[in-house]
Amino acid sequence: MKDRSHDEAMLELFRDDPQLAANYLTALLEDGEPADLLIALRQLAGAHGGIRALAKETQLNANQLYRTLSAQGNPELRSLFVILKAMGMRLAIQPDQKQVVV
């Protein structure tokens, strides 16, 4: 059996189970760091054919997309919407259940 990298394993999981990918991204939005979310989006891009295929589908520049989804990236909201849509996902806003209403 050939060893796989973490990225390869995540790519396979995300490709095979879109709900797992959505749950993972949601958990990162709740408790993770922005850099973690961008890394997960880059892994998810791999599950959708890679950055170049995603760039073509979203009509975004591939080099810029690589930078945007790097750990130091800072995607514009409109770019995030198109990226998520191309991955079959959407951004949703929910009340923070950790906040106690008095």
C-alpha cells in the first residue's frame, strides 16, 4: 500500500463526501483560523480538478487563485462566493449558538 500525503487523503475524502467537506469548512468557520479555512479550500479545489480547473470554471486568474487560497491569502468576498459556488457550496450566516441571550 502506497502512503498518501495528508493533502491527498483530504482531497479524496472531499471528493467522495461533499457533506463532509461542508461540515469541515463550517467547523473551521466556527473555531478555526482564517489560514486553516484557506488551506481547506485549496484542498477542496484539488477535489474539483485542481486550482487551474477551478480558475477556468470561476473565470479567475489561476496564479491569483493560488495566492488567494494560500495560508497568507485574503480572498475578496465576491471571489469566495464564486469559488464556493464552483465547488457546489455556498456561504451561510447563522446565529452564534455560543452567545447567550439575556
